[in-house]
Amino acid sequence: MIQPELSADVLFRALHTCPTAIVFYRLVDPTDDRSFLIVFANDAATRMTGLSREEMVGHPVEETFPASRERGFIERFARVLRTGQSEPYEDTYYADDRLAAAFSGFVAPISNDMVAVSFENTTLRKQMEDEAARAAVLEQESQHRAALLSELEAANRGAQGAIDTYELVASAAEEALWEVRFDEPCAALAPELPCRFSDRFAQILGVAPSEVDQRFGTFYQIVHPEDVGHVRDQLLKLTREPAGRMATEYRIVTKSGQVRHAQANARVRVDAEGGSRSAREPSATSRPKSRPRPSCASG
């Protein structure tokens, strides 16, 4: 088999046109690692470092690349010569007054006093990887914040029922309050629907709290018969709106037959389970007037 002959000139051109940066370093004094000298640099090396061939070839390594010892390159070159074992390196950052970049490469011994270093500038790739990593962290943080916000909103909705109940109890000393839960608008008008009345409500009616039947039908019993239709219409309109509000006046009849005028302010809220709650807060606003009344006692 005929072996093709490669002249030194052919090899030289091949090294110079190779797309990978290649630099040869010679250790002039075996006893002094400060004597590494640059003896060859191809076109890719000048392009990747931004230095001309004249600025590199024939100059000591630490003169051309002042930070090479600090970044561990000198130690690596000496170790490869001493052991005869090639070494790779990844994304090693180098910086001096003229050059700042990250490099990945390979150091190989080519004689007892010379190493060849092939390398590539990985700055752009490293930046893209770092940006992708930062974007991933930011996305993860964003998802965490969104999940936390969702949990807080859910907790807030869950707590709203407790807040409403607290408001009902806290305000009961001054105003007569009632509270009823419902899922559909018409359900709010059902007499059998459970309804909570405050103690102040019972006081205005002239009965003990234990005498008030905790069903919504009780409310219809104490509203003046001439006002029941108006109140029912207002309630139905109120409960058809997700966040409805109602302000109206009507008359109530106490146990003793007295008629009181009440001003009501009602609102609808949606609880954590998605069901609706309406709360009304009537208070007596005029002097009572005697009049027979429908029963409001339990039964």
C-alpha cells in the first residue's frame, strides 16, 4: 500500500487553516515554568483571542497572557509535560487588560519540551447557557409565586366566611342582622332555608333569642304583610347578581304588635366553595306603632 507523503508545508497550511484554535508552547528551561514560550499560533487562535500572530509568537506566555498562571494554565502545561498525559479543560474563564473570555480546550504533549493546546472561545455559548439557566430559575420562581398567590387567594376566600361571621357577631350589638346561604337565586326565598338571626334581631322583635325559629320563613313572618311582596322582589333581584347589593325599607311587626320601620342593607358574597351567601342588616329607625302581627315564634 502506497503511503501518501505529507510535506511540512502541507501540514503547516493545514494547521493554519484548521477552524480550531491551536497554539504550541515550548518550555525553554526545564527547571523554570516561567520560561514557556509561544512558538506557533494558527489563524483561528488569533481570531479567537483578538491578538495578532506577531503579538503572540516568540513571546513568553506570561507576557502575552498575564493571567495565565493565575487561571491555572501554566501549571497545567507543566503537568502535561511532566506526566505525558493529555488534559482537557472546560469553560475556563480568562481575563486581562486585552482579553476576557471563557475557553474550553485540550492540552497534549508533542515533545519532551513542547505542548500543543487546541481551544475554542465558549463565551457566547456560556452566556446563552447562563441566561437559559437564569430564565429557568425565574420561570420556576414565577410559577412558585403564582402557586403561592393561588393558595393565598384560596385561603382568603376560605377565611372570608369566618370574617363575615365575625362581622355578623361583632355588629350584632348595634344592628339586627341575619345571614342565609344559598346556591341558586330562588333558593334564597325558600322558607325552610336555614337562617341565622342575631340576638339584636330577637330583641327588636320583643322575644328571647331562643324563640326565633332559625329558618328564613321567620323573616317572612315578621315582615308587614303589605311589604312581603316588595321584599321578596328585592331579594330575588339581589340574589340573581353574583355580588349583588340591596338598600331598601320595609316594616316589621314585633311580638307585641308594634310596627317598626327598618332600613336594610344586604349584599351577596361568594364563599370558598363557590356557593353564594347573602347578609342583610336591618335596624329599627322609627317609633313603633301598635298593630296586630303574625307569629314569629318557633314552630
